[in-house]
Amino acid sequence: MLHKYRALFRHSEQRLLAGQGRLAQGRDALAREQAVSQRLKSELEFQYQLAQANQLSGASVSRQQLFSWLRKDAADKRHSQALRLDLVRQEQVVDERNQQIVDQHTVCRQLEDKRDRYHALLKQERKRVHVRQENIDEIEIEERFSWFK
């Protein structure tokens, strides 16, 4: 029975290590996704500042300059819209990664609990084996004493 508990304990230990590895990979992936999200936010903020700086503010311009400014402004708005869309998608990816990490953390906790239970069973079995061996030794000693009487 002791060898079965040892095997179960080793197996649960291996599963726990694998689960912790997946958790670490998930956290690394989350960090990368958050960095991409932060980059998109910074780019969007820069795009907004650029649009604010390029305002005409009542300046007198020719027709050609006005149309040129309108084209640039429309292109900037399309680019900002694309960035916002990318940011929304990226935030969804980040949320999914967060949920995966929460789920994997739950799995790791369950694996730790299972490992701890197997460890306790192994410890109990070792103690039973030890007590059994002590009883056997005690009986043998009593038998030897009984031979000399």
C-alpha cells in the first residue's frame, strides 16, 4: 500500500508542477497582451494630441489648404477609429487571458489540495508501517525473553 501512495503522491506532484508551469506561461502571455494594450492606448493618445495640434483655429487658409487639411483630418480620424477598434479587441484578449489565469489558479489550488491529501495519506501509512514494525520487534524481543525463562 505504501508504494501506491508514493506513486499517487509523485503523480500529483508532477501534475501540480505542470499546472504551475501553465500558470506561469499564462501570466507571461498576459503581460505581453497588456503591453500591446498599453502601446495601443499610448498610440491613440498620441493620435488625439496630434489631431488637437493640427486644428485650424480660425486661421485663414486657401481652398487647396483647406481640402488638404480635411483629407488629413479624415485619415487621422480613420486611423484613430482603427486604433480604438484594435484596443477594444486587445482588451477582450486581456480579459480572456485574465479568466484563463483565474481558472488555472483554481486548478492549481485543487492540485495542491490533492497533493497534500496524498502526502497526508503517505505519512499515515508510513506511521502505520513503523508502528507495525515496532510491534513485530517488541513481540520478537518478548519471545526471546520467554526462551530464557
